[in-house]
Amino acid sequence: MAKWRYEKGLHDLGNDTYAYLQPDGSWGWSNAGLIVNNGRTLLVDTLFDLKLTREMLDTMRAKVPASKTINTLVNTHANGDHTYGNQLVKGADIIASSASAEEMDELPPEALAKLMQAAPGMGETGKFLLDLFDVFDFEGIRYTPPNLTFDEELTITVGDREVRLVEVGPAHTKGDVLVYLPSDKTVFTGDILFVKGHPIVWAGPVDNWIKACDLMLGWDLETVVPGHGPITDKSGIREMREFLVYIKAETRKRFDAGLSVTEAANDISLDMYGSWSDAERIVVNVDALYREFHNDSTPTDIVGLFGLMATYHRAHAGGPGRA
């Protein structure tokens, strides 16, 4: 979307709505949002550590005086790069879907800090984790979960502006939420949308993710703020939908042929998406689809999947988070 420059910082979307962007959108470099009306404020997501979140809040306060007090925070999903800065939004109502609130318990910031401390002794997996996440500081972050939850859909107001919170998970995670402003034709998607980066299916089913894309394509939208990557419009949603349909079909062929997860991931061509970052995520996506096809509901081995991604990444070249 040519009118929006992909630069770090706060971007005015019009009508007191803002996007905070963090290029290049790879692992951990997420986006956030701010909605202001009649002296009331809503923050869409915090960032991966306290330094980054503090920098974002300082930028917002300098440019949007009303944001000195954040009344409401919406966490679009449970991942730390959208929640670990929650403790800095003191006094706000923190809203998430019930499923997201439960999922946040599974990998609180304290647990990730311990994992990163152990990473130097974890061989190739640890090196990959350090390549991706060593730039972030997970020390001193206090787990700060939502204090208000909902299921399916919740309509709230910021001043007199209507904001619809629409649960579309499980998809990327167990409880993904879209933040939709109908009057502004704007949506903050969380990680239901990655732009110019490979998505990652931590939960699934993929069909739910495709349905979420269809839902947004049915809305009257002009401005789409993804969880990672540059601001877009419906073209970005269509591109994501096409990718999800593609990987499901290609994975099914290899599942039916009896290939392993690793064999299938290495066999699927990503040439059409060669400009996208984080191609190693195909391993997690294939694993999620294999689990769907097997009706396997056992807990996901996240550390094990990072090991498989590390191997894929090494085999397919590139810098950290790229293949």
C-alpha cells in the first residue's frame, strides 16, 4: 500500500487512529495500534520487552497527548511479542479472549527468560534461538494477564467510537482477536496477518485462519494493520489467504504420500514467496497440518519445533530469521 511508508514509529491513519510499526517485521518485531476519542484511549497490543514497549509509549505520549493515560489495552493473542509489555500500561483494563488468557499462562515471560538463559547449552537449537531473540531483554518482565475476557465477540466504545473485538481463533494461536473499527474501515489483525513474512500456525486449524481472511474480505476495509509487516489493504489479506490454501494443499499431498514432517517441509516449494522472511516457519506449518490430518491433540513441542526450524534454516541459507 504505497501511501504508507514502512518505517519504525507511529503512523497517523486519520481520525485519531495510529499504527506503531517495527520493521522488518521478522521474529519478535511486531506492530501495535492506538485509538483515541473524546479523551479515551485504547492500545492494541504491547511489545516483546519493556524497553521496546516503553519507547513506544513515550513516542505515543509525545505525539498524542491523550495517550498519557491508556484506558484500555486489547491483546490480540497470547504471544509475548504482543503481551510482554503489559505491565507498563498501569491501571488499564486489559482485554483478551478467554482462550488467549488461558494460553498466556503456558509461556509467561519468566519462562522465556529461563529458556534464553539455557540457550547457549542447547546446541543448534539454542544458537537459532539466540540469533532470533538475543536482541530482546526478557529479564524483569512480570507476567501481567488480562483482567477482562470474552468469547466470540465484544463491542466496546472508545469515547463514542465503536470498536468490535472479533475472536477468530484458534488459528495462529488459540484465541486470536481482530480489532475492527467499522466507521473507519480499519482493522488491526494481530498475527492473523503477516505481510511479506511467512505466517506460523501455532494452533490451527488452518481452515479457521482461511475463514478469518474471508471474514475480513467481507468487511468494508481500506486500512489493514497486520501483526507484522507494513500497513496494507485487502490485497494483503488475499495474499495471505492464497498462501494458506497453497500450503494446506501441498502438505496434504505429501501427507498422503507418507512423507515425514521434515521431508514434506523441505519438499514444498516456496519460490512464489521468495521475498518473504522467515521461510523456516514452513516446518511448524507442516507439523500443524499433519497434526490436523492425524486428529492429534497432544501438546506441541515448541522447543523441538525450533530445533527443526534451525535445521531447515541452516539448509536453506540466509541470516537470522531468513531462509
